[in-house]
Amino acid sequence: MIIGIGGAGTKVASKLDAEATIINVSETELSKIPVAGRRILAVVHDQHGQFRGSRKNPLIGHDAYLSVRRELQEMARGSTVFSSTGGGTGNGIATGLLQDLARRESIPEAEKTSFGLILPYAPLEPAEFVRNTIDFLRGPLSEAIDSGNTGNIFLFSNRLKFESRLSEEAFNVMIVESLRVFLAIPAKNDTLRLLDGHIDPEDFGLFTARPYFNHFTYFDYDPAKPFEKQLEDNINPLLLTPEAPIEALFLVEVPEGGDPTVFYDVLQYFNDLNVAPVYSVVENPERTQPFITVAQLYSRKPAELLADFNKRNEQHAQVKVRKSLEQYVDLPKLDVNLEREAKRAVKQRGTDDDILQVLKRLGKL
Ligand SMILES: Nc1nc2c(ncn2[C@@H]2O[C@H](COP(=O)(O)OP(=O)(O)OP(=O)(O)O)[C@@H](O)[C@H]2O)c(=O)[nH]1
Ligand SMILES: [Mg+2]
């Protein structure tokens, strides 16, 4: 099942799957999503009553989690949950779910929950979004990953959206189309002629049930060139950059009658990194040259993950602080009228200097 929580989460989830279950504290936002399998309104038990959103406050989202807790825990078994990390609703509700997952003794592979998280682009998004994200990565997410009780975590970043000035809609389509390429791997193994290896839905399920970050990407593969370089040049711009892989999975599609041995270089690349990938090679008549889809699972200590994020956040926060000082702090205004000051100076000295001369001496002209 695909589940979307909060603004970003519901938009992406419903695009990926028209049958998705979407959750928000805002009835208006929920009703604006054109298609969904099910819409769940989470209720806030705050003295202020139901909000139209969580006002970027994860504590409000977490409060709302209590109203959907049982149901969401049930639905999350074997599902993929989408949420942003910057707002209040998605962050708060996902926090509750991750904390509950982390507390469980152990979770069978088939019941693991994967997460698609949308991270803000620190330089251009509000400081609250960045702060909420840091708290989320450092707290509930890292706790849940350490427990081994989550499936793959996909860390999407809004960087490309802001840098390339894409519309939200267009960017969401990119995220969904990209995910579809990765998710199509087992179906391609089922429907296309198999030339080597095999990835069945069970293999794929085991891979996505591993509690690591998943960086997947895909590109036209030129077997005459080093694979490493091609992989580097083709990291998925929608996801955070990966670290050294712990596990890997790849599918090579070759054109009709294409060389079925082009995968050995890829295998060698991963073997050199002490990774034994799950892989397969299929014949795809629609291809004119080999095409590879490759997923790498990596682990990153939250501290490392946050280092870069924090660095940017510090600069960002400083600018924000300066701006709000300028905006909100009433400094006594020194209303200096240069002409009046100059006249006064002239008078005090009792000289015949004219005003212009004084101003020049003061360095104002
Ligand atoms: N890629 C993408 N990012 C989005 C979208 N909507 C919001 N965001 C990002 O998500 C973060 C804000 O989180 P939302 O999902 O809007 O917040 P929420 O979970 O609804 O929480 P509240 O609105 O505070 O109740 C920011 O980083 C936004 O840039 C979207 O449709 N696509
Ligand atoms: Mg919202």
C-alpha cells in the first residue's frame, strides 16, 4: 500500500498510486488531492481545535498521530509511506510511526515499512523546515534505522526543484516517474525474456525490506566505458548523494539480440567493493542500447548525514536571524541630519568654513 502524509506526502503518494491512502490534519488540503483510494483526517486535540495544517509544528502533527495511530500502524505493514520532513503534519505523524516501529521487538521482512522522505533545500527554504528536518533525521529516523525495523529509506531532496526553478507539479511528476523505473524491476523480470540471473518479486521485496538508505538510478549503459565513471556521472539528482554501498541490485536491459554478457563489468565493480549484488539481464526489444537500473543501499550515521545539512543550515540560520532582527527589533533611530550637524560643527568651531568644507572633512562627500 502507498500512504501519503501531510502536504508533500499526499501529493506524491496519490500521483504514484491512484489507490493511495492519504492523511492530513487539513480537510481542505485533503479534498484538493484529485485522486486517492482513501482520505483520512487526523484530528488534533489541541485547545485551539482543528487546524488547517500543523503550522510547521511537528508537535501538532505528533498530537494528530494519536488519532490515527492504530490504523496507521496496521496500514503501514509492508507499505511505503511518503512525507516531507520540513512541515508539521508529515514530520509529526511520521515521527510517531517511526518511534512505534523502533520500539517493536522485530518485524518480519514482508511487513517492513519503507519511507519516501522529501527533504527541503536548505539555502532557499524557511529555517523552520530545515530545523524540523534536522530534528527528524537525528531523532526518530535514526532511532528507527538503528532498530533495523524499517525497510528502505528514500531521501528525496528539493534541491533540483529550487535550483532549476521547477513547478511543484512538474517536480512531483519527476519523483514519481523516477520511482516507477526502480519499482518496475520485478515486472520487467516477469515479462521480458530473461538472459541471465533473475530478480523475482520476493528478491525485490527482501532488498526493499533492508533498513538502509536506497539510492537508485538508471541510464543508458555503454559497456565500452568504465562502469564506475558512468555511475558517478549518473547519480539520481532527485535523491541525496549515496555513500559506499553495503548492498546493491541491478537490472540490465539489452536490445534484441544484444550481448548478454555486458553485466560482468558491473558485477566486477561491486565485487571490488565487497558487495555481491542481486542482478538480472533481460532482453528489451524497445531498447537500442543497453540500459541499466541500479540501486545501492548505504548506511550513514545520522551525524554524517547531518554534517552537510547542518553546515548549510548554520549559514542559513544566521542570515535568517539577521533578517528578523532588522525586521522586528526596534533600534533607537539616529536621525542624523548631516546638514544640521555640519552647521552645528561650524558654529562650535567658530570658523568661517562653509558647510561643504566640513562635510568633506567628515568624509561624507
Ligand atoms: N517536492 C515537493 N515538496 C513539497 C511539496 N509540498 C510541500 N513540499 C515541501 O515540504 C515541506 C513542507 O512540508 P509540507 O508537506 O507542506 O507540510 P505538512 O506535512 O503538510 O505540515 P504542515 O503544513 O505544517 O501542517 C517543504 O520543504 C516544502 O518545500 C510538493 O508537492 N512537492
Ligand atoms: Mg500542510
